[in-house]
Amino acid sequence: MSQDQKPWGGRFSEATDAFVESFTASIGFDRRLYHHDIRGSIAHANMLANVGVISDPERTRIVSGLEQIHKEIEDGQLAWRVDLEDVHMNVELRLIELVGEVGKKLHTGRSRNDQVATDIRLYLRDEIDQLMALQTELLGHLLDLAAEHTSTVMPGFTHLQPAQPIVFGHHMLAWFEMLIRDRERLTDCRGRVNVLPLGSAALAGTTFPIDRAMVADELGFAALSENSLDAVSDRDFAIEFCAAAALTLTHLSRWCEELILWASQQFCFVDIPDRFCTGSSIMPQKKNPDVPELIRGKTGRVTGNLVALLTLMKSQPLTYNKDNQEDKEPLFDCVDTLRDCLTALNGLIPALEVNVESMRAAASSGYTTATDLADYLVVKQVPFRDAHEVVGRAVAYAIEQNKGLEELTLSELQGFCEKIDESVFDVLTLEGSVAARDHHGGTAPDQVVQAIQRARQRL
């Protein structure tokens, strides 16, 4: 394309350097906005006709041409041109080829600055809706798994050491709480995404009698941007999305770390189906949990994308700057990565096989009812700090004897505190321990059942 054919070429006296043309082009990645770009252009054309800037026949030709371009792209027939820089000019120049001079009227009253801001918001709004649907599906799988294991005892951990008995369903509900907060963050983010910047033009608005409310209504935006300067330069919504995505991946990485540990021979708490694992090129016995490992690893790239966007916007003066072209690839990558990770877990979680016996054995072997014994002594009017010391000595003795606390005789236990009687064995059982946590948010099986019911209502 010669310089005088560029949409902005009238000001320039020489052609763009070939490298600069390639370096500044964004068509290699922003072409994925084509659906939203065309959708926004159709709404803009309808508005221009409604306010009398273009005629109804002109509007009809423009809209028909845009719909044809959309079909050409869907069918893989449009040849994207780097010399046209971006998705906007590729669509616009193709429109002019199809409908002639009237196609040049489409850009009346707008700029690529407010056009791209609108495209990204339309795109991200649609992606958030799809991601929230995946989150909702995954939340349902967690509740189904929890409901199957309201009485399955496992050790709860602190410092990766067995701490107290819990039920597996209670652990799944902890994952549920993380993810439902993530979904709430996306809901909040969507509200700030759903604001129309179109009509801000390059930075100051336009002299044409546009009807921004009409465009917002057609495109489903809940509000109009209040300030044209801010509207064309704001990328807070993209940063906020990437922050929500990074936190979601942080949560998923915690799940996946646990799945990796639980699936190891050292734990044997769960079995991950073969279809979610791979083998070793040299060690025939290996079954590697590659899916959770990859999700754990992908957390870093999403966090990196967040940092990239924050750095991109640091110190930018108002209004639009070419720097902002760099917003799309990190954003797109966050969307794609989060979608893939949620999709993977939606397949893996309902297929997870839980080894009830191994979990129970681990809960039995780690002196996990020691706190219950201390609580028992407190009920017997022993001050908690004294009870803590008594139980600590009892645990040390049990370790020397290679016994569990519940395996010590009454006389052995009374050697540490004379207030202990036969009733102590009720609290030293795993079932007695979890049942005793019978309050809102506790691990008692009855409480877990109620928590699942409340959680389903929240969905």
C-alpha cells in the first residue's frame, strides 16, 4: 500500500520504513477482535443513520458489507494485511472494497482510540461470561465430590504436617470457597468492563450529534464513560481482570500442589486417571501428574502478564499512547490460560478417585487427636497451657512406645493427668474428633452436609 493510500497518509511525505511497518502492526494478534470490531461498527452505523449523519440506504450498504466481511473471516477467506496495521483498518479497507465510497463514511464521529477500547471491552465481557460459566461448572463438581465424602476422614495439615482430623468433603469446601471468591471478583470486574467508551473519539469527543445511549443499548453496555480523556486511555479493567485471573490461578496452583502430593506414593490419597497423566521416556513405571503440574506452572505466566500490564500503564500521560497496543497479548494470554486451566480441572475433578483407606490411615498415624485430648482436659478444669504440656508429654511417650494416643492404656494416660477417665477414649477416635467440631464452618459431617446445601444455594 502506498503512503497516500494509508488512512492517515495525507500528512506524510515518504513511505513507512518496511521494518517500522511490521514493528508497529498489531494485526498478528488483534485480529481475534474481529467479531467485536464488526459488531461495534454495525451499532455505530445504525446510530449514524438514526441521527441523520448517514442515510438509511447508506447504513444498509455498510451493515450488509460488514456482515459479509464477518462471514469471510469466519470462513477463512479474508487475507489479513500487515500493511493495514490492525484489525480495524483491515475491516474498513475491505468494507470500502465491497461497498465503495460509502464505506469511507463509517468512521465518522469515532477514532481508532475509542474503537479499540470498545472492542476490548466487548471481547473481555464475553470472555468473562464464558469463564464464569466454567467456574460455576467446576464449583458444582467440587460440591458433588464433597457430598460423596462427608464422612471420609483425612488428616488436615499445617506446615505440611498432620495436624487434626478433618473430613475430605470439608477440604473440598475449602477449595469451593476459594473459587467462589474468584467468581465474585470476575462478577465485580465485569461491571467495570461493561462501560461504553465509543463516542469519545480520539480524546475530546466529536462534533457530530451522536447518540451514545443508543449504541450502548444495542451493544448491551450498562453505562457510558463519563470522561472522554479517561475513556480512550483507561486499561484499568484489563489490569483488574488479569489480577483476578492471577489470583484464581494462584488458588488453582494450591489445589494442584495438593493433588500432586496426594497422588504420590508417599500419600496415596487420590488416583488421577491415566488420561490426565503422561509417562516417562526412560522410566516405564512412571505416571506423571502433568495436568496439575502444568496448571501450577502456568500460574507464573498469568502473574507475569499482570505485572506487564501494570508496568505498561505506569507513568503514561493522558490520553492514548502507542504503548497501549501492548495491552492485548498479555490480556489474551490471561484469558486463554485461565480458560484452559478451568477446562482441564472440569475434566479432572469429577474423575478423581479417592483412596478412603489411605486417608484414614494417615489421619490415624499422625497423633492428630492430640488437640482433642487437650480440649478434653480443659473440660476437666485443667488450664489450657497445662493441658497442652500434659498432652505434649503423652505424645512423646506414645512415640517412644510406638503407639497411637488411642492405643495407650487408661493407666498410662492417667500417669500424665489423674483427671483422665474412661471417657477419654471417646475423644481419641477419629470419628469423635471430627464430630466434635460441630459448629458453622466446622468439619463435623453434619455441618459439612449443611455447608454443601448452603453452597448449592449460592451457586
